[in-house]
Amino acid sequence: MQAEKLIKSLNLFPKHGANIRSRSESDLASPIVEKPVRFPFLADSEPSVVTDLGHHAGYYRLPHTIDARMFYFFFESRSSKADPVVIWLTGGPGCSSELALFYENGPFHITSNLSLAWNDFGWDKVSNLIYVDQPTGTGFSYSSDYTDIRHNEEGISNDLYDFLQAFFKEHPQFKNNDFYITGESYAGHYIPAFAARVHQGNKDKQGLPINLKGFAIGNGLTNPGIQYKAYTDYALDMKLIQQSDYDRLAKPVSDCENAAKLCGAEGGQPCLTAYSYCNPIFDRIVNLIGGKNYYDIRKQCEGDLCYDFSNVEEFLKLGSVRDALGVGDTEFVSCSSTVYDALVADWMRNLEVGIPAMLEDGIKLLVYAGEYDLICNWLGNSRWVHAMEWSGQKQFAAAATVPFSVDGAEAGQQKGFGPLTFLKVRDAGHLVPMDQPKAALEMLRRWMQGNLTQLAYTEQIL
């Protein structure tokens, strides 16, 4: 989730002369145009004997649009093709998943001289990993028709579901693998909606069955009515604001909470009203904390997104990289203000409401949050998870909080019951896989293997 006043402003549409290969006759016959990728400038640590790394990039022609193309990366597991398939969604709304790919949990990182170095803690070490640029207008995804832009989670989740159906038809060897949905920030909206769409598609026997096992939300915005109220509490607890500031914000917080209740899960004008009441609370706190990075309060804010992600933009401008990806002259949109603005009425919707039904059916949920993030802080995430009504709510609330340890050192605090796990990650901000890459990889591995909740439950009994 990015602050509106700082989000980068770029166009929805590709510039004149953009790559049109996905509009060819062959594209009309097959909705996916994909090619193997071997990046230039990959450091010498790459195994020289390997010629096919199992890296792919492609465009998917979205069927229920006029002219939309969804860009994606697919990295086969470095360990085993039998590993789960994991899809990653970056938030924004409107920010490209390439930010996560190259700075967080992808197979490699961009170095200062725009070469690539292997990431020892890339999530492709334990999964077959997909990154998607979505909604339309994000990253390398584009359309020539403005009506293709999405304004709600129904359109977004349907596009992702259509993509997934086409992806598994293109890669049938992976269709029976366990499948997990992951992401962070505004993907706290995308992920529950997408998971519910996949689960419903399976129930209704629509298309290929997808072996959905779970979904994970990192520092997400899922239930704004609860999470906005936590802003002032978190800021006071972390000594970012004074008690007098907290007291002055009490009425705006109350007004926000009431407006958010009217918004609920449906969208529309009540949600626009709630947005107008609630967002100024965060803006006022940002003004009070000066130049601090609201994604990691230990740091200073630098650049449009409070981090310097310029290397990924420079890397993706290189002709050799564009040739490797097959994107032609399509403009890369790191964070789209067009997409952001289109989803303002979606912002304050409560996406928690669809989660209990999935928990009851045994679909796992992991909610994790770095302790030093302000914008989607751990306190607000913990509160909505505890407030969620489902059959295991009381048992989850009563469960002990136990250490999450990696290599004998405490990397966080976790609690869980049944399919639900909450994890507060130590020494991390908003971008947990960037700040704590080893812990994030171990978190994913244990969670997919069913060991996170099991560990918490065992230690509670002992």
C-alpha cells in the first residue's frame, strides 16, 4: 500500500510503438505467449552447465476485456518440480511484482552495476514461483482500451482466475501440485478475493481443478475498519507521536471507524466516504513523524516510495533485457497512479469477510507482519485476525504465543490454531522478505509443510 501523494504517476497504456506480438494471429489462437528467459548479466555463480534454468516470461490475453494483456514471470523450483506452485502479488494498488522479484524473494537481486546475482533465499528454492503484473496497467501489463481497467476485487480476482486456468493448461505438469497464493500490502485485498474465487471455482467444477492449499498475507490491508484504528495506538506505542497527538486524533479515528462500518464489503459511495474520513489519519501521523520511512520506522524516507528502487527501472530499460523478456517497447510502470485511482472505492472494503468459509474448509491462512512497519502494522493485522469470527476463534485467541526461531535465534513470535497462523517478524519492516530473507524463506517452507501451527500447538501443550 503506497501513500497517494507519493505514488508514481505513469500511464495505463503502452507508449506508441509498444510491442504488439501478443496481438498476433498466433496469440488469438493461444491466449498465452510465453518464452524461456535467460537473463544477460547473470553473475558467475550461475551453474555454467545449466542451459535451461526453467525461467519463463509471458503475456496472457485476458478473455473478458477489450484488449488487456497480463505480463508474468514463472520460475521453476531450484529444488524439485514437485514443489508447490506459489503465486506472488504485490500491492500498491498498482505496483509491479517485479519490485518483489528483484528486491525481495525472487531468484536473484539487481546489483549496483545492473547485473544480477543469485538470491540465496529466493522463494524458488522451495516452490515453483509465479509473479504477475496486475491489475491491468501495472508493470508490463497493458491495454489500449481504458474500459479494461479494474475497479473492484471481483474483476481483479476473475482476471487472476482466468490467468491461472490458462497457466496450468500451458504447464500441465504442475496442475496437480499444491498451490498457494502469497503477497503483501494492498494484496491484503487481492489475496482473499483471489483465494475465494479459486475455492469457489473448484466447488463449482469450473475449468481445471486447482489444488489450493492456502494463502498468505504479508503486512497487508485486509480489514481497514480495524486496521485504521490501530494507527494511533501503534504510533503511540512506538513513541512516534505524543499522548497529546493521540488525544487530538481520537475523534477522527472514531469517525473513521463508524464510516468504515457503513462501507463493509460492498464498495460504492459509503466506501468513498470512509476513504475521505480515514486516510487523513495516516497522513497526519506521517506529518508528525517527519521524514521517517513509514514502511520501516527505523529508516528515513528516500524517494517516491521511501526506498530507492531505481535500479529495477534502469535494468528493465536495457535493450538486452527487453529482448530476453519479449516486451518490445512496452513501457514498464513500477507503480501506476491510474490503477491506484481506479481502486479508491475498493480501498476501505473489508476483505476479511470471505476468509472464515475457507478456514472452515481447511484452506490455510498465514498472516505475517514485520514489527517496524507503520502503514500496515502488525498491531492492526493482529487485531483483525483475532476479531475474525470462525469456529476456531476462541481457540486461536487462547493459543500461546511462542518464538519463531531460525538457526537457533528468535526471528519472530507466532501463534496458531488449526488452519490459521499469525506471525510477527522481528527486525523487519513492510518488506519482510527483503529485510529478513532467511526467516521469510523458512517461514514459507514451514508453513507449506504444515509445521508453523503444529510447532505453536506442540509448544503450548508442552
